[in-house]
Amino acid sequence: MSNTFGKAIKITLFGESHGPAVGAVVDGLPPGLRIDKDRVSAELAKRSGPESVSTARREPDEVEFLSGEKDGYTQGTPLTILIRNTAARPGDYEKTAETPRPSHADYTGYVKYLGFADASGGGHFSGRLTAPLVAAGAILQSALEEKGITVGTHISRLHGISDRAFAEEPSEDIKALKGLDFPVLDLNASEKMIKETEAAKAAGDSVGGTLETAVCGLEAGLGEPWFDSIESELAHILFSIPAVKGVEFGEGFAMADKTGSEANDEPCFKGGRISMRSNNGGGADGGITNGMPLLFRTAVKPTPSIAMKQNTVDLGKGEETTVEIKGRHDPAIVHRAAPVVNAAAALVIADFIARRFGYMALRNE
Amino acid sequence: MSNTFGKAIKITLFGESHGPAVGAVVDGLPPGLRIDKDRVSAELAKRSGPESVSTARREPDEVEFLSGEKDGYTQGTPLTILIRNTAARPGDYEKTAETPRPSHADYTGYVKYLGFADASGGGHFSGRLTAPLVAAGAILQSALEEKGITVGTHISRLHGISDRAFAEEPSEDIKALKGLDFPVLDLNASEKMIKETEAAKAAGDSVGGTLETAVCGLEAGLGEPWFDSIESELAHILFSIPAVKGVEFGEGFAMADKTGSEANDEPCFKGGRISMRSNNGGGADGGITNGMPLLFRTAVKPTPSIAMKQNTVDLGKGEETTVEIKGRHDPAIVHRAAPVVNAAAALVIADFIARRFGYMALRNE
Amino acid sequence: MSNTFGKAIKITLFGESHGPAVGAVVDGLPPGLRIDKDRVSAELAKRSGPESVSTARREPDEVEFLSGEKDGYTQGTPLTILIRNTAARPGDYEKTAETPRPSHADYTGYVKYLGFADASGGGHFSGRLTAPLVAAGAILQSALEEKGITVGTHISRLHGISDRAFAEEPSEDIKALKGLDFPVLDLNASEKMIKETEAAKAAGDSVGGTLETAVCGLEAGLGEPWFDSIESELAHILFSIPAVKGVEFGEGFAMADKTGSEANDEPCFKGGRISMRSNNGGGADGGITNGMPLLFRTAVKPTPSIAMKQNTVDLGKGEETTVEIKGRHDPAIVHRAAPVVNAAAALVIADFIARRFGYMALRNE
Amino acid sequence: MSNTFGKAIKITLFGESHGPAVGAVVDGLPPGLRIDKDRVSAELAKRSGPESVSTARREPDEVEFLSGEKDGYTQGTPLTILIRNTAARPGDYEKTAETPRPSHADYTGYVKYLGFADASGGGHFSGRLTAPLVAAGAILQSALEEKGITVGTHISRLHGISDRAFAEEPSEDIKALKGLDFPVLDLNASEKMIKETEAAKAAGDSVGGTLETAVCGLEAGLGEPWFDSIESELAHILFSIPAVKGVEFGEGFAMADKTGSEANDEPCFKGGRISMRSNNGGGADGGITNGMPLLFRTAVKPTPSIAMKQNTVDLGKGEETTVEIKGRHDPAIVHRAAPVVNAAAALVIADFIARRFGYMALRNE
């Protein structure tokens, strides 16, 4: 698959950070899906993040639909999303090709692309590629919302500071997060996290964090036992987002300290329908949604681009050296990753609905 | 893809726990790959686990190659692995269809398959489906070892008890783990874990755990930036293994508490070749192997089948009830999952090698 | 994809002609599809062909469902079809590995599989692999028939002898063909074709032919403009059937001699619904079904296995030599290919219905 | 797959005839492949055809590489080809949405896209989508030529007029065809065909034709027995090209009149390497190339857009009516399809080489 993800609804991603453009082709959408351009812009703005804790590279991210759109609706043909790179400054990155930045894709990209790939700003590896992903996800989030399915993500932890957990029924929390470009449930925690990030920025350093995501309104029955469990497909796309280093569902790694009697979610009736007394499994059993909110966490490493001088090697000379990263960088990316995770989740869920009920089932009628 | 996983080397899984057989078709193997049947048996035996901490359902797991094998070598045509179910006892499970066991796939399977699927022993969801996966992985592990690539997994945590971490260079640890059916590096920790598991068994309960896996001898350059990062593909197959609830690479979720200056892995030269001063990223940057050992952890929930009486619902009567699980079950599955994780890792790595260099590159010459 | 075909409904084929078995795994079927085992047997019997004009290798083709079936219905899990090879006589073919039979896959298989593949009876290339394909197709044909979709194929030409064409509305013709193992519409032509085939057999030679297939009851709207036109998907699977050398839709190659005004199919109303005044396009415009019967022809080359002595090379000695084919062979395969073409068409159509409306849409309710 | 074709090298197509642009994303190319922009332009010019026998819609087809290209070489990242639509005149087509043109995709597109798709000029169904396909194919043709693999196509028949066949060894013929935008081997036949096409144009009509393609320099061993035979993959992409209605390999449909002893290709030695005494099979046995030139023919129907008044239906009013097609159309498309077929063949062959030997094997070293 490589640069194409999805089975019934497929997204094909392209672009380099400092090339002409980044974009995506989305195939398998039904005709007549309304494209809410304000929603697309709003999600892209959240992806840019608030100025004090995000990169100084700021560009309008204007979306052009090269195909598949007409009069504000999908045509049903492949939808092509184009975002031109207007703030490209390749000069900042000239040396990275030879002196790979620690924990960046400079070295691995060099091995894979033999020096032919434009490594400026991360090139094809750049987080900038998530912009068309967010745009595509925004369109699907609108469609899912008309079916009562909502997705929300908050920063559950940032450099040791924790947010409160989602409420047992997270719908209201998801609503509250919708407008935030630094999405935290507890305002007190939010302030501390922002200060911590600003402090890292001042120190020429960066911080990591964890995102927690909830999906509400999902019916039971989506997913496959082998190999396309709902967890498998979500993890697949989440682990392709730059800087993601961990994914867990429900209690996740805390399961290692639990007994079955503690961890099991017992079926019960709530309001006339089948529910569970707890949600330790994160809303999926046997790889298939069980009707509970889908709950997962995504670990995001600290931005590898930091201002401090770091050790590295000179690939040309074959000797050790140091590198100081110029460019414009984020002291944290965890908040900017939140709308990307929402978009990824919307793509996966829409894909599973389309696989089970046909792609026409995504239409808003 | 559903029941088919892989791009250049593909495995198609089939079977039900208490049906005639479980099996797999592996396509894309080169001709002339030696099939070490003893190795296949050894991995399947490890998957069965030591008797005191594993299910009482014990069967020989005899592998028949229905196609693709001749005189101990792959033909290059699809290799079909068949394992007959000899110890099937569907009677034990008769009621599970109507009273879903907590945190099992009984309810989600019922929704998805509308009652037509044989739910006995988990049916198609059963961990028994991992047997042909392990058999396929054993063949690829042999092939990778001839190229100097080794895979090993230990129980890094079991109900609060921790094993020591892999050594910085884990090759020797991997060797030490090879023969163990309860794979723990520190023998003292191993004893404690076994006792803890036996105690859970005695209490009619079960325990969860975490596996840590290392892959040594991997060259840099395997994986894709979008969407098939090495982490994506590994997580995809790992999350399809029953009971897996979390996957993290390198420092994983601990990244949330780190700064960039702590987390970054600085390139250096070691023994004339490029290496890193640390391995917090788990051997991959930008989704592509960087030449360091690949390091990841997999969270395995406690076996949901426990002897205690549990609450559930009666799907037929539409009322709440209780369920007592008869059958034969494991007090822990984390140790049995270890060879499955090794097999999954071998499949993913072989697939990436085949994608980059062609499937003929997997031959042992 | 290689040995897996289909998007929403996928078939994975395996086996060698003289190995233990041939089989298929079919994934993506809905639960609760009735499996008419008599229909499966009937289609397999047609695939064997009448004795006088078919191979002397005759075996019962007993189907075992290794998974996915319960009490005569699909479970919704992968359906595994196994047919053991009971009449295997590998000794007959011993020498073919070294002296490739003309227009067989002996030489190309040798190049691809480096001598590791069992070439007896064609090995993995054998027409025997079509048996599980026919079994899978029979199940889908039953399901489609309950939706009013019928598929039929006749020998439109055999070594210069022509059958009459399908009637403009071919439903009755399809019914008439259903029971025939030498499917010809005009009985007079049928007799001539059988005589011609018997004559070829007597001469130690073989004959080629053309099949014409009609699918009735298809709604408009199935298929994709790029790249999965209904013609593309059909041709893909048809050209994987051994001996197929041509596929054409509607007027096909005769289009080269026509003008647009002759070839165009003008829309009109018939019985209150949109129809066309002619069907030169074979039922598809822009790669999508237009509601007219789907009409296509498949060219089948003469069986390459003939009794006459033929020239070839000795791969071991590197010199020219001759080969006399022993084994048991068909003087024609065109009639035996007819049920295979029907099965292939059923698979493609079911797949397109599942893609558009979800796989649950294939259920018979 | 739908709008994505290929396994190791994949092309994703997008665009509408009268939308902003058409384009393609090509993934899986190795880094460092030289992009000969003159060759790309030359192939696009051939696709436009000579003025007297082609549409009056003429635009420069300027290619912009949005990603994946740097300094005239592939980066190894997804290559995005963009061709803006500069001569869009949607007004010409206003009525086609309601009164579908005979043998166009107007009606089937209406059923599939429910009226949301822009049908102007065929919309997403338009032959204009072949422009980015031709551009991608031109890049791969250059790469294949450096490996000694050449592809050529001539009009073997046009409205009853035949060209001579390819020479037994077609390399020289392929060279001769390279510069021609009306590719015919026999100049006399060429003149007649052009006159015939001009006559059709004058009569407000159109003509169909057949293309014959040869690929030289292919090694044996490319292709798969099931389901990805070389014929299957070629037919798949060929049948997605608008107006293609038939594909045959070697003797194709003429096989129906032959015996095995006439049709079989006997292996022999020629110049020290294995060859065949004839090439009736078109260069493939068992779905795998046999080292002989690959030979196939593609049937192209007459342009359905003709100036004559034709019968159709009014979808809005639900009654029969007539339609007169304005727009700018081709009196024949067979000559314009020739470079498209070459591009399609280059894509398929490059994909098979990449599957067997890895995508790095396509580099020119």
C-alpha cells in the first residue's frame, strides 16, 4: 500500500515539506457528501496550533480541490486535495542532508532514497504531510457527525503533567474539545502544559506527550478478527504519523498489572440496549467494536528538532561532528497531532462502515 | 485485506477453534527456502506453553503442507499449512453463544456474524488461529537467521513482576530465550511470574503481562514514511493477535515525560559503521529502520476466560444473567503470545525485505 | 495480489496438480449464505466434462469445507474449500521438468521456480486449480440467482464450427445451458463439435474454441471508471484461467470494422425502464454496467498436451530434443472452461455488489 | 483498488475532463530515475494525435511535478503529475447530463454518481485522464529502454483496412514507430486509414480500429500463475482505457480455429539461448513471460461522440428524445490510444520487474 491507506475508502498522500505542494487523493467517497470548507479550515487551523507553543512557520494552508468536488459536494469520483507550500524556505535545511539530525528521518531517508530525496524540512517525512490528511478527515468527521458519531482527542499527559481522564460517557467532553487548538479537558492542567512547553522552547528544547481519543456513537460490529481488527487499522495509520511511538486501547499497558476479574468488562443492559459495566477493553472485543466508546491513547515523542548543539555524523566525510538545527520548529507537537489523530480515526471508521454496508452508507440522508 | 496480511509476502489465515482445522496460505515465498520442520514444531510447542501455566487443551499441532512444499523446500508456489483440530470439544461451549463471556468476542461475533458463526472456543476469534501463524513465522525465522537477523521476545512484566530489560546489544539475550517456553531473561523473575500465574489459576483468575521484543541484524532502510512505516505494519499484525491491547516502540509511552534532548538518539560511528549513542526510538526513524536493534513492547490483557462466576446478559431472553465458563483455559496467555509475536515480526521483516529487494532476496544462498 | 483475487470478496487459491490437494479460501462472504452442495457438485461435474471429449483422469472432486461453513450455511468467517487429489500419478510427468512441453508452463515455471516446483501435471499451473474456483463460484451463483442474476456460457466456436449466438434476451438460453456439460445452444452444432473433438483425440491432437457468456438481471451502476472497470476485473480473472488467450465484450474486435453510427447503443425505454436499442457494447459503458445483459467472449487455445511427438529442448543438457507427452489429457478444454468462466463471472459480480452495497447485501433474505 | 493500479509500482489517477486538472500519483519508483521531460512531452503530443484526424480541443498538456521530482530525477517519494485543463469548455456539454449520449458513460455515470458528478466532456470517464497515464508511462519507458526493453504499438486495422503485421523480431518496427503520431508500419495502409478517418469526420461519423503491441527484450519469468498472469495485469489496465472492448494475446481468438499441433510453440535454441520456433502464444506461457516478444492486440471501438442526430432518453422527463452532440470530438481514437497502450504496458512490466527483483532493480546504472 505504502502511500495509500484504506480498503473501501482510500487516501493516497503525496508531497514534500519544501516542494511545490502537499496533497491527497481520496477515493471511494460516495457522491453527494457535503464538503464543509469552514470545518476543513478549522481543523487545519487546529493543526497549526497556538502561536506560542508551535512553529514559527505559519502559512494559510489553503485547500484547492483539483478533482472530485462540485458546488460544495463530493462527485463520487476521486477527491484531490491540494495545499501549496507558500512558506517554503529550503535554505534553512541545506546541511541536514550530510549531517543527519538526531532522531529525524535524515539518515534513514538518506539510506532509502540514496540522496535523491529533498530532505529540506523533513521532505516527504515532514509532519506537513498531515495537512491533507486533516483536510480529508474533516470531511469525513462532518459525515460521521450526521450519523451521530463524534471523535475527540485531548492531551492526557505532557512532560509529566496529566489532564483528567475522559468522562465515562465522553460525548460532552468531545464537544468541549471541538474548538480548542490546545485540547485539554482540565483548564488548570492546560495552563501548566502550556507553561511547560514555553519553558522548553525558551531552553531550546522540546517535550513529549500522550493523546487520549474517544469515539462516541459507534455501533457494535465494525472490525475484523484477522488481520484488520479495529485496533490494527487504527494503529496502522497512527504509527505512520511522524513522532508517534505508542498506541494502546482501553487499559492498554496497565493490563500487565491486572487480573482477569479486574480487567473484564461485563455485559449488561443500559437504557434497553446492551452495554458493558466498564470499558477496560477500550470499546473493542476480538477486534470488533462492542458499542462502548472507542478509547485509545497515542504516545508522541518530543520534537526531535531542538535548538541545542547535538552530536551526529558527517555522511560525506565519514566522521563524527555536531549539528545545530536552524529552521523553525515546535517545542511540542503533541497538541498539533491531536487533529491528525481525529482525522485518522474518522478515516478508519468511515472505511469500516463502507466495508460493511457499502460506501453509499456514508451519505447523509 | 481482512484475513490476508502482507504486501510482497502474504499470509491468509483460516479456521475455527472447534472446526475441522486451522491453517494458513503463505504466498510470495521464493522457491528453495528450506523448511526446518523441527523448528516449526519447536515454535508450536512454545506456543503451547508449559503445562502448569497453560490450558489443559493440549494437542500435538501436527503440520501438514497441502501445497507449496516439496522435499523439505518451498516450491515458490503458495505454501498451505494445515493443522487439524484433534482436541475439539464443542460441547463445553454450548451456552456461550447466548450468554456472552465478558471481554470475549462472543457478543461482537454475534453482532457481526448474526449467530451463524461457530462460537465454540472463540471460533474464528480463537488464539488457536495463531498456530499456523507461528508455523509460517518459524519458516521465515530460519530464513532470516541465515541472513544474520534474529528475533527474540521475553515477558518484561507479568502482574506487577518485572524482568530485566534486554541488554543494549540483545543478540545474546535472544539466543538465551530461544529454547524457553516461558521466556524470561532473569530466572528469579521467571520463578516469581510462574508462581504468580499458578496462584491466579488456583484462584480461578488470570493475569496480564507485557512482552518485549528485539530484532537484531536488521539493516537500515526498511519501511516507508507513509503509510507503511515499520511500526505501522508491526502494530497492524500485533493488534490482530487476540488479547493484545498496546504496542510501543523504544521508550514508547515514557516519551510523554521526556524532553527532546533526553529522547534524541545521536548518530555516531561504532566499529566503522553508523550507529546511535542510544536507542530510545526503538530502531526506527521516520518509519524506517536505522540499523539499531528494533525494540518494541506488546501489552497482553489477562485471559478473559476465568473460572469465577461473572455477570453477563442473555441475548435470547434479553435479560441480565451470570455465566460460569467451563472449557479449558490459560491462567495467562502472555507467555504463549511470545512465539506469536516473534512469528509476526518475522513476517513483517521478510515482507519489507521482499518489497525492497524482491522476494528472491529471501533465499539462503 | 498474486494468488488472491477480489476486493470485498476475495478468493485465495492454492495447490498443485499432483500434490496432496487443491483448494481456496474465500473471505468476505456474509454469514448465513446457503451452501447448496448439490449445486457445487453439479458445477464440478460440468468442469470434468463428458468422458468422450475429456481427460481420462477422473476423480470424484469431493469438497471438504475446512472452515467457514456450519450446517449448510456460511459462518461469515473465511470459507476454506479443500479438494484432495486422489488420482495423482506424478510418475507420468517425470521428464517434463527437463524437457519442457511446448506451450506449457514447464519452461516458464522452471525459470520462475528454479526447479523447486513440482511440475507434475502442470503443478500449480494446472487447470486442476480451477476446481476450487468452480466450487466457490457455485456458491455465489446460487446467491446471485436468488437476486435474479443468472450467468450462462456456451461454446460459440470450436475449431471452425459455430454455435448460434445468444438470443437478444438470453435468460432462456442460460436456463437451457444449465444442465449441459458440453454447453452448446444449437444441438446440431453441438454434435459437430463433439465429432470434431473426438477426431482430434483420435489424431493425437487437440482443438481450440471460443466461449460466449451472458449475465442477465444485472442492475446498472456496477464497476469503476479507473482502473476497476467491470471489463477489467472480468478480464483479470479470465486471463488467469489456463489456456485463455483473448477476451472481448460485445462486438469486441469486430468494432475495428464499424462506424460510430453502427456501433452506438441508443438508450430507449422498454417496459417502463431504461434500456438500449442494441447491445454492441456488451452491457457496459465507461466500465460500468448499463442494465443490458453483460456479454463477453473468451478465446481458449487448443490443449497444448497432444500425443504427437514434438520438438523441444533439454534444459539439463542444453541441446534440442523431442518430447512425447504421456499422461492423460483433454482433446479440448473449451467445454471444461465454461463452468470456470461462469464461476469467475459470479465472483466478479458478487464482489462489485459487495463493494457498492456492502457484503451484507449478498445475503438471501 | 479502483483508482489505484499496480502492486509494487502504483499509479493513482484523478481528475475530470472539465475540472481544474487531471493528474496521477506514482508510488514505488526508485530514487534516481532520470525523468526525460522531452520524452514525456513527445508521448503526450502523440496522444493528441495529428490535427486532421483528432479532436479540435487542443491544449499544451504542460506537466507539473507536484512532488517526487528534483533536478530531473525521481526522489523515490510519490511522484505527482499534474496537467491543468486549459481548454475546458463545460458549456458545450450542458445537456448531456439529462440526455445521455449513446455508448457514452453519461447514463452509467448518472446511475453511479447520482447526478453529483460533473459529466462535462465525460468528466472522470474522459479519455483526458489518459494524459497523466501517458506521462507516467513515458518515464518508465525511458527506464525500461535503458534495460533493453522496448514497447511499440501500431494500428493493425482501422475500419476494415489492415496494416502489415509486426516482423517476427519486432525491434526495428518498434524503432520505426517511435516518432509517429499515426503509428502504422505500412505507409500505404497509413494513408488509406487517414483518408478513411477523414471521410468519417466529413460524414459526422467515426471509425473503430485495432492496435497491435509488441514488447521486446523481456526476460522470461515475469508474471504469476494465479491470479496475476502477465495477460491478466495487462488486460486489467487496458480494459480501463476508455473505448477498449477487446484484448488478445498472440493468436488470440484465431486459436478457436486451430489445433494444438498448429498452435504450440516449440522450444529451441537460438543464438545460444532458449527461444521458440513460433510465437502463437504471444510471449507468455502459464501467465509468465517466456522470453519471446510479448504480442497483444487491443480493440478500440469507434468514438461514440458523432455529429449525427441520435436517439436517446430524457432522464428528467422520462421520455424518449434525440441528442445532437456539440463539443469537439475525434473521428477515431484508435491512433490516440496507441501511446496510452504503450504507457500501460510499460507500467505493468515495470511493476512485474519490481515485484520480482525489488523496485530498486528499475534504476539505470
